[in-house]
Amino acid sequence: MVKHLLIVLFVLTLTACASPYPMGMSEEQWQKLTPNERQSLLLKQQEYDEQQRLQRQQAQAKQRELELALQIQEEQRLAQLYANPIEGNVVMINLLSGEYRYKKRVFQIQPISILLARGETKEIRLALRDAKGKRSSERAFVKYNSEGTGLYLYLNTPSKYNDDYIAVLRDGRWNCGSNSQHQFAYNQNESLQNLQLFVKDKNAKCRPQYSAPQHGQPYPIGRPIPNRR
């Protein structure tokens, strides 16, 4: 009987299909077993289920530990950037005005100011008002890429598969502040229109770009006169 039971267990281990009988065996296999063999298989199934449960618990615990360690590491990284907001480490984005449109309804977006560090994504709530003054809100996400070259506004959770966003790319004026206007249809029902944004590097020193005077105008005092050839 033991030899027969071992053969059955080996066959059942190779069986991948789901079955209401122990160890994935078929009804035909189950019917051929003696009561003692059935009892042994039931015990084996219980042992196997318990082992699987413990393995899942251990894997979940390790996953939680890894996620916690990564979360702490990310919080420390962001804290260092916020503590040293220079060279584009932290940017301020002011959403000054705009419209959120859902189907035929139009909502005015209330102003909001956000700080973001390099590589950070924040979930925000857009405060809305309709033509009758009724208040509501809409979830959105703002992402500042790790390279420090652009900001991205999403209405759905950002991912590598989600390319529905408004992009505000660094234009050389973020140290002094840069205004821009945007509009984007995220889908056939939702869109943002006339979105007025102001972006500035936090704690940046404004150094306006020098432009040469027009023909006939004197050069500023203290600047060398270029050689004309």
C-alpha cells in the first residue's frame, strides 16, 4: 500500500490542473484508493497547505520589509533635497487658473502651490467650482523627473504605460520663474483647458540672460564694447 501511495503522490505532484480532490488528483484516481490511502492523502494535503501558507507568510513579510526599507530610503533622499534646495533640487509649481471639463460641464480650477523634489511624485486635489459656485474636487498627480528637466501633470496614476500628461519642460527661465499655458484632452470626457502655470526653482538666484542692445543704443556701463569686424 505504501508503494502504491508513493506512486500516486508522485503522479499527483506532476498534475497541474485544479481538482476538488486532495493533491490535485482526479475523481477516477480518488475512487481507486482505499479508505486508508484517502486518509493519508488528506493528511498530506493538509501538510502541503500549511507549508504553502507559511511560505506565503514569509514571502509577504520579506516583501513588506523590502518595501519599508525602500520607503525609508526614499524619505531620506527627499529630506536631503528639501534641506538643500539648490540647483533645481526643489521646484515650486503654481497652478494659477484653468478649467477642468468633464463632458459638457465646465469647472474653474482654484489656485494651488506645490513644492516638488527631484524624482518625486505627489497626489494632489484640484479644487473646482462650477458656474453655480458648487464646490468639488478632482484627483491629480504632479511628477518632477529625477533629471530635473521637466514636470508632468496627470489625472490618472503615473506609470511607464501612462503617457496622458501635460509636460512643462525646463526652458532656461526656471531660476527666475517661467509662465506657461497648457491644454490637454486626457480622454473623450476629461480635459484641462487654459491652464496657467508658473514654475520656479526654489531658492534660485535670478540671473536674467543678457541681450545685446539694438542698433544705435548705447551699451550698459561696465560692459565691454565688443569688437566689430
